[in-house]
Amino acid sequence: MRSISERTKLYVQEARPRMAEELGITPKELAGMHRRIEVTPRRPGPGRLGR
């Protein structure tokens, strides 16, 4: 099973050419854009720091 981070990276990797096309820019120009992912804090579960 892949982590959420791994799944997100795979999704973005596959979606990048489509996103660039929709924006009318090249994939190289898209690669220069900064990514900002907002995350919400969550309570540590079993096996994490809050054990």
C-alpha cells in the first residue's frame, strides 16, 4: 500500500502534461511553478508519535 504522499506525487506526475495543456504553457514552464499544498493537522494514530 502506498502512502498518501506517494499517491499524490504519482497523480501529479501523471496530471502535469494535462495541466500544462489546459493552462496553455509547456510542461517545462509548469515545472517552474511552486507547489503549495495545504494540509490539515491530524491526531497521531497508533504507531505514530502520540502512542
